[in-house]
Amino acid sequence: MSGLAAGIRLAYYGQRVCILEKHAISGGLNSHYSKDGRRFDVGLHAMTNFVQKGVKAAPLSKLLRQLKIRYDELDLVEQSFSLIEFPGAKVRFANNFGLMAEDIAKEFPSEIDGFLKLVEHVKNYDDVSLNAQYVSSREVVATFIKDPVLLDMIFCPVMYYGSAVEDDMDFSQFCIMFKSLYLEGFCRPQIGVRHLLRILQKKFKENGGELKMRCGVKKLYKHNGRVSAVELEDGSMLEGTKILSSVGVCETYNLLEEGDKSPSKPGQLSFVETLLILDKLPKDFGRDETITFFCREDKFNYRCPKGKTHDPMSGVICIPNNFQFSDKPLEEGIVRFTSLADYNSWKDLSPEDYLAAKDVFVKDQIKHSGFADKLEGHIVYTDAFTPMTVKKFTSHINGAIYGAPGKVKDGTTPYENLYLCGTDQGFLGIVGALLSGISMANLHLLR
């Protein structure tokens, strides 16, 4: 997404741009695939940062102006509402902030004043500074919220939607995600992520951009402080005046001739995910929410479950049917479960053990869903992916969903013509990825 956005922006200004895509479909993990006659989205539970048409000072509106895309082209449908579900407590949130504040006032009456002060602090914080140093979100938020359960409930969605740091995150990223999820909200293109990818590819090509598919990069060659050439996996060579990499900070440094040392360690946080197709709609058995962020233990742990293939005790449950489709609703019931996973517990499994481990986590995710009894007898199709899938389609070391914990906010490297965009530049989610590509193109390749 970030590469496409950067390419569009550069092509608008007459730059000769070539995007190299390793796979047959664009999007990285925010993509789609077809299997057994069905189409599935991957990565996309929902787009964040939803605002109504006409709202100007918002991330979604800014990126549409920069890419010259009309709001109506996105064909967005909103969430119904989402849910944070912990033992003994539930808090709803929607594309109307009042619902979250109302539920917190009811569930945690002694905390509502502190929560509203936190909201104001988040609104006024400079979260897009490219020079800001890491600040622990846990430490900042704890000055406003004293109840440990509410503290964990606030962190659960923002961590699952964007933290590469175990049990914490940079406060700048916390603010970005807090506003994206809680103050703006969720939506999706009506037919899914492939609609957005088609728009981006069309814009890029219409403005003279060249998109090379199945064209992975093998090596970056250096000369006199610059990257002088790009070698592709087929052995061919390309030269360019400037190079923008969206593969990740550690992965980019690994591509450099002689393998330079990355300024950040690789990420550890990966996911397993199950997709269920049902013969009835989730609303028919009482599930009205679009997304549930849950924890089944007294203490929420957001960390790599080292030595275990997965941890089903917290995660995300997405029900795509429960977006507010005005027409053309999804024909079949769909439920997606997402849980934390350990790449190293998957990478050396034999093919037989790999399939057996997939079967185990699918059953565990259903068991801890909170409505396993309602699903029984209604599952007509199942598919699942692991950290190995993530590694394949993102090239991220360890299958790390959100890349390295140390972000390079200004996108610079020691080489004067090599820059970073995307996850490890620090903007997350689909809207964040698009803004990352735009901002890095504006800052480094157009000035």
C-alpha cells in the first residue's frame, strides 16, 4: 500500500517510477486471494480512520486529496459497533465516540474523568513528529487511568491493530491508533480490499507508472555512499536515482550488498488466523458486533507466546457481515479469528506436524470465541494461515505482522538515495501505510 501511494504521488509530478512487487497480487498482507470458488481478504479486518464525506482535517481526507481519489470511489461501508470484552467487563465503541465514553462511565464510573482527560491529551499530542523519541504508552496512560482492567481494555485493540512492541507501544503510535480506532472508527470497501488495490493500481498506471509483478529484489548494490543498482531475483539489474523500500528496516539492510547492520532488531509478534464460512449469518445467533477484541484471562498479555504455536486467550474476532451494507450484503456468514503466534514454533515443523498444528489452533480459536456452541454444525468451509504465511507474503523476518519494534520515522538510511516507507517507517494500518508512502515521497523524493 505504501509503495503504491508513493508511486502515485511521484508519477503525478512527472517522475519515472517503477514499483517492484514480489508476488502476483499487490498489497502485501493487506491483500486478497481466491480458493475453492470463494474470495477472501487477508490483513483487512477493517480500514481505520473512517470519517464522513466532507470532513477535511482527517487522515483519510488528506490522503485522498494527495492521491486525487474521490471519496465516493472507495465505496465505504461503516461498522455497526465493536466490542472490547474482558472477564467481567465489556466496552463498546463505534464511529461515534459517545458510545465508548458512555460504556466506560457505566462500567468504570471512577475512571471516566481520567479517561476524558486522556482523550484530550491524545488529541493535543504531536504524534506525527519525525524526530520524536520512544515514550512508553503504558507509563503515560497510567497517569490518567488507574484501574488495571480498563487500562488493559484500552490497550487491547490498539496493540492488536498496530504494536510491534511486546506489552507496550510508542506513545506517538498509541495516539495515532487511539484516534484511528476510537475517535474516527472502522469501515471497509463494500467488496473488500481488492477494490482499493484496483483503484491504486489504476491511478499509478494512468499516470505513467510501471508496475512489475512477480519481480522480487535480490540485492542492493552500493557505490560512493549511494545505492547504485538493484538486482532482481531473475538476475536482471535496474538503476534509479532514488530508491524507496517498503519491505521493512531489517529486511532492507539485509538486501544491501554485504548486509549492513540494521538499526533495529527484528520484530517477534506474529499471528495465526482462521476464516470460517457459515451456512447462516452471525446475527442469526445473536452476534451483532463487527469486531470483538477479547481477553479470556485476568491479565492481558500482548507478547510472543515463545515455545507455543499460538495463544488463544486473547485476540480479535471479526464478523464482516456486520458492516452496514446498504445493498449487496455478503451472501454467506463469515467469522475471522486472530491470535498471537510464535514464528519459531512453526518454522521447523514437518508438513504433517504443520497441518496438525493448524488444526489445533483452529479448534482452540473456536473454543475460546465465546460462541463455540452457536457455531457447531454451521461451519461449511475453513481456511487458516500461520506466521509462515505472513513471512511468505510480507518477507518480514519472523513473520512479524508489524515489523520491527524500532521505527525509522524520518525514513532515512545511511545512503543518500535509499529511503524507507511503510510499516517500519512507523505509520500502521491501510490509511497509515498510504500516508507513509505519500509523506516519504513528498519529503525525500519530490523536494
